[in-house]
Amino acid sequence: MELQEALVSRRTVFRFKPEPVPRDVLEKVFSYGIWAPNHHTTEPWRFVVLGKETKETLGRRYGEIQMGKAPDHVDDENRATLGERGYAKFMSKPTIVAVSCLQDGDEQTQREDYAATCCAMQNVQLAAWEAGIGMQWSTGPISLEEPTYQLLGIDSAKEYIIGFFYMGYPEEIPECGRKPIDEVMRWSD
């Protein structure tokens, strides 16, 4: 796949076939992330591949979060159904990788390192797409909670979880469009 083709054909994938991404493929795909540009070659990105027990624990927590989002008027039975659906949604992701960024130095360095890690994430997404792997970059409450940091062995005083990559072989690939470049680009005098 040519780079330009990957750039315009890549899509966020929400539904996956059940088989996980093999370890050797994961290592290869993520190896492209470390080539992202980063100021002063700080290499701030970190990746944690969730094992079965960790995924199970976070899946249960994800279900609890979904239950907590229900309005007060929702009864216990329907609240439980929301929790079960949340758990099933999280567990339906064959492979999950947490992506974090070291938080070292002053505010400007941290901003640059966050941006570099996001660039690494884009590299990974493009390499994965070329390998036939779909991804969803997910954020939200579960990525902000201290128990998540502890479960993943991440010191929240030194690293920031940017999000999770839900990964797998696509069950379906959504359609997508973008605004024309002239709607988002300005030329200054």
C-alpha cells in the first residue's frame, strides 16, 4: 500500500473479527511508532498490551462506567443491561493497547512530548492499516482513573495515558469523508 493511499483510506474501525492481533505483528506495527518526530529525541511514548486478566478487569470497570452514565430515572434492571452492554463492547475488542506519554520536564516539553506521542500513534495506525488491522483510538473516563494506571503499572505522576487502541481485523470498514482543503486552510499576508 502506498503511503498516500493509506492516509486517505484508513478508517476508525469499531467492529472486529474475534481473533487477536498476533504478538509479532503487534511488535512490527508498533515499531513504526518509535520513528515519529520528537523534539530533543525524548522518545516519550510507552505502550502496554493488555493481557486477559487486565482486559477482564478493565472490561468490568467499563461496564460500571456505562451504568453510571444512566440518568437517575433508569431502573436497576435497565442500568444492569447498560453495564452488560458496556462490558461486552469492551471485551469485543480482540487486542487492546494502552498508549501513554512520559511527563518529564517543563510545560513546553510535556506539550511537545504529548504531540510526539500522538504522531507515534498515527504512525502505528498507518502501519496497522497497511497490515490489514483496524483500530479505534479511544479515550474517556477509564483512561483517566488512578486504578487503571495502577493496573497497567503506570505511575500517573510520571506518565499520562493518552488513550487505548482497540485493534483487530475489521469486521466492517465504515465510510468516511472530509471537508475540502480550502475549507480548513488559510493563507496569511
